[in-house]
Amino acid sequence: MAAAKKMARWNGITDVKDRRREAILQSVAKVLRNSGLSSLTIQQIADELGMTKGNLYYYFKDKHDILFHCHMRSTEISLLALRDAEALARTPSEKLRILLVRHIRGIIEDGFGAILQTDLEKIRPAQRKLYVSKRDALERGVRDLILEGVRVGEFECGNVKLAGFAILGGINWIPKWYHPGGPFSSAQISESMADYYLRGLRVGSELATDQAVRSDNGNIEANSRHPN
């Protein structure tokens, strides 16, 4: 009986700590979404949560530890999108579209996407290695879907690796220009951008028509932090 009580108490404490850590990460995402990475400080995160910096250090070692967990969370959201795409769709183009739409929405809506521009050298080597392994898994997943599309005749692509880098690189840049107060929703932007990338891969289609370029540029300008 004593052992059972001890085990129950231990599980409860862990669960509370995990939930509190999740709340901290969500607060970081809010700071990133509203103010950007440049203003991210331990004090600001603590103030957002109504806690002291000392209490914050109970959950994370330092700012770099928080950044690492944000990197991991962002990538895990995208890897979940990859798994869902594989499970929900049958053709390569359907799979890639589901992945891109959910990946883009995750970057826009969850706030962690702003962390993608962070210098990885600031993260501890062991943590950096773990994050890079997950990031590489996402990149391989995108390349595999493009290659699958080429093999079955849906896509035409001379350099699958370069195409994957171009797609993910363009998506990773979204936090630089996106503004949540713009007239287009995350759903509209993700659908439009996913369609744009797929048009460039499909056999027999041009990389982009003049109309598509004007449309996508209009979306970017309307939702830009610094529209020209």
C-alpha cells in the first residue's frame, strides 16, 4: 500500500511538471508570434507566465534549453503532418499537399516557426544533434514524396534534393513576412502556397503562370510585416 501511494504521488508530480513545461513553451510561442525572436528573454517569458526566473529554471536550464525545445516542438508538428499525409492519402501529390498545408499552418499558427531562423550553434551539441536528426527526417520525407511522384509520372523534377530544399526554405521564411493581422488566414496562405509548389512539380505544367505569381505576391504583400 505504501509503495502504491508513493508511485501515485510520483506520477502526479511528473504530470504537473510536464503540463507546466508545456505552458511555458506555449508562452514562448506567444512571445515569438507577437514580438519576434529578438525580444525573447528569460525575464519576458517569466513575466508572461506570472512566475519568477528562478521558478522558470526549474523547468529549463536556460534560454538555449528553451530554444531547443521550441525547435523540437516545431519539427515534431511537421513530422506528425508527414505521418498523417502518408496515412490519409494515396497518391504522391495528395500526400505532399497534405504535408505542405499542415506544415505551413503549423509554422503560422503555433508560433514555434519563428524559431527556425535561430542559429543552431547556440544550442548544446547533444541537443543540436537530436534536433538535426528530426529536421533531416522531415527533409527526407519531402524528398521521398517528390521522388515517388516522379516515379509514378505525377511530377517532373530534375533535382529532387534541390526542390526539397527550395520548398522547405521558402516555407521557413514565412515568419519573416507574415503578420497575423493581415487579411488572409493561415488556411488561405497554406492552401495557396501548397498549390503553388505542386504546380511547379506537376508534369507538363509551367513553374508558375503570370496570374499565379501576381496572386501569390499579393498574398505575401498583404500579410507582410513590412509591405513595400
